[in-house]
Amino acid sequence: MAHPFYVNHVCDKAIVGIAEGDVNALSVLYDQLSRQIYFVAYAIVNNHHDAEDVLQQTLCEIVKNAHRYQKGTNARAWVLGIARNQALLVCRDRKAYLPLEELENDASAYRAEKDAELLSSLTMFDALNTLSEEEKQIVLLRIESGLKCKEIAELLHITVSSAEKKYQRALKKLKTYYS
């Protein structure tokens, strides 16, 4: 895993490049942050397909808003903030409109998914599903995205001590799950 300072520097340059019309800068940003964007999205939407959609929407929003980015600030936190907002929009839209047919399909998919979970071995995602949504977000932001508690607190609009306590509580739950 690349050093966070290096990743942030590369992403900073890429966002500035996007704002200046550099067509290759988006692929640099994608290479550096796509996995982190996906995990932030997945922590919120709890669905692979929606997380992939959020990844794509996040990249579009970055292109649209790169001119608003302040060079030299925390590029990774800026991008992951966009990803979080896009994921929350997906959740809001999902609640606002769910046709009956989709609900039936979701119920069938849910039953099939639960059956598959019973047959499969324990995975990280199974363990993460034992956490609250906020705990899951914090763990994924910390472990998968490498953000510090201060950055997580800013992203989630909570205090640093709250982010630290929730992270420690989530780790304790995960240890209990695996023991």
C-alpha cells in the first residue's frame, strides 16, 4: 500500500489536472482511489451494484467539480466526501421510490443472498454486517481507505473522540465475532 502522503499528493495533482482539462488525470485518480471509493460506498449502500454505481457517479462528480477543489488540501478526503454524499443520495433515492416489482425482486434476492451466506464461509463482509452503519463506515474508512480518525471525523461530521471511540467499539465487536 502506498504511503498516504504520496497518494494524497498524486490525487491532488490529478484533481488539479482534471480541472485543467488533462484527459489522463481521471485515470490516475481512479488507479489511486477507486478501491477506497468503492468501500466507502459499500459501507453505506450495502450492495455491490449500488457501490459500483456510486463509484461511477463519484468520478462524474469529480470531473464536474474539480474546479472547486482547493489545491494542496486533503484530496483523498475531498474525493471520499463526494463518494459518501453520492452513496447517501442512492440510499435516499432507494427509499423514495421502490416499485412493487422491485421490492419482490429485492425480497427474492435477499432470501437467496441469506441462503448463500449460510452456506458460505465467514467473510469480512459478514463480520462487517454485525456493525452499525456508522461503525461499518468508520472501520472501512480507517482500514481500507487509510484515513486517520481526524479525517474520518471531518468526513462524517462527528468529533474526533467520537470517531476514535466508535472505531475501538467496532474493533471490539469484530474481535468478538471472530472468536
